[in-house]
Amino acid sequence: MQALIQRVTHASVSVGNETIGAIGPGLLVLLCAERGDTDAVADKLLAKLLKLRIFSDEAGKMNRSVQDVAGGLLIVSQFTLAADTSGGNRPSFTGAAAPDEGRRLYDHFVAQARGAHPLVQTGRFAADMQVALVNDGPVTIPMRLSANAA
């Protein structure tokens, strides 16, 4: 499972002209379930994400987590993070989890996030979404865990 995490001053996700999720300061999490991922992998990724110290403390050092600063989480499914571009100019997405399993793992991740963090917003799985954000810093961090790491 992999995530692209962006520290934001605010972010939102829309489907059509309707905003379906929005946060102020916090983390935009673009999430991709890959073949072979499990609930344990999702749980470990979430735990690491919630403790990731990428927010500034009083001295301006990245020393606080999203939980420490009571920031929001905006979790958006994005299977294109599994893109393999090694074989030519058209990406292959065969590394992404099958749609049913991807949805199940995304829903599991969101449910666990809601149980562990007070402010969680989401996109809509498999929808054509528009994501707007102001990256703070900018800070963008890729995270990837596999079944072997869980």
C-alpha cells in the first residue's frame, strides 16, 4: 500500500460541482491499495502516517504530527500511484489492487482513521474527482509498505 502525503494549509475534493470533502491545516493523503495488501498493511501505514512528524514546533523544526497539531486528514483514493512506466509511454496499473479489493482496503483505512483521529474527510472511491490544495512548505512525502513490512 502506498500513500503520497502532502502537508496542506487547506485541501478539498469535488465530484462534479459538489465539494464532498474539505479540511483546513492537515494532511492530504492520496492512497493506493496494491495487489497483496492486507488490513494489517493498511493499519501499519495509518499508524505511521498519524505519527509522522512533519509539522513545525515552536522552534520551526518539523517535530509534530498531525495528531499533535489537531490537523485534518483528507483521504483520497488514487490507484494511479501504482503506475509502472518502465515498459513504454503508456503506464500500466497491473500493480494496483483489483477494484473490489481496492475499495475494501480504502474503506478499511478510512474506518480505522476515523476511529483514531477526530477530523477525517474523504473523496469518493472510483469517482472522477478534482482535488484542490495549497501545499504547505511544500512538504510532500511518499510512503510505501508491503505485506512483508506488516
